[in-house]
Amino acid sequence: MLASLKAKMLVAGILLFLLGYGLNRAVFGPPVITIENQSALRLSQIQVIGTGFSQSVSDIQPGDQRTIVVHPTSESGLKIEFIANGKHMSTDDLAYIEPSGGYCERLVIDSHLGAKTNPVSAFCFSIRRLL
């Protein structure tokens, strides 16, 4: 009976640890970047670039968005490059991110194909950080 209780307590402790780890990572993990296309054109060949990473993003149709998790190796700026209607666009210095800390950024591509960041709330829980 005592061995059964110890086993149950061990399992409960492991589950509690995993839950705490998962919640911590979902809140304070690597940066989550959402790219929103508010233009009337399809965005293709999208690259999100920062210190230690360059991540491709699938095409984004007008009115759609894509969310990715990036893994900078140190403090980093954020750059986006894409092609719209045959024109190569590039915008640098969009945001400041770090490898952890729960950064969430929303990059908005406007009707003139300019990129800007829209503020995201300080609390940014994202299950994507666990995957």
C-alpha cells in the first residue's frame, strides 16, 4: 500500500513538473511572429530574418496571416523580405527580440506593401512554443 502511494506521488510530481515547464515555455519561450497581409496582393517568397535565423514562410493571400516561432541566437532585430506582384520588398529593424522572454510581434504588411509592427499585449501565451 505504501509503495502504491509513493508511486502515485511520484507520477503526480512528474506531471506537475511537466505542466509547470510547459506553462513556463508557453509564456516565456522563444519569439512568436505573426505576419498579417493587409494588402490586396499575394505575398510570396517570404523570409523572416534575425540574428542566427532565416525562416521561410508560406505564401500569404490578402487578408490572411501566418504565425511562426523563431529561434534567434542572441539579441536580435527583425527583418522581413517578400515578393508581391513581382516586386521585391524588404524592411529591416522592425522589432527587438531575444531567444527567450515570451516576445510576440505582429508584422503587418499594409496596402502600400510597407511593413510595420503592431503592439501585442505584454502577456503572450502561445502553445506553438511547445511544438
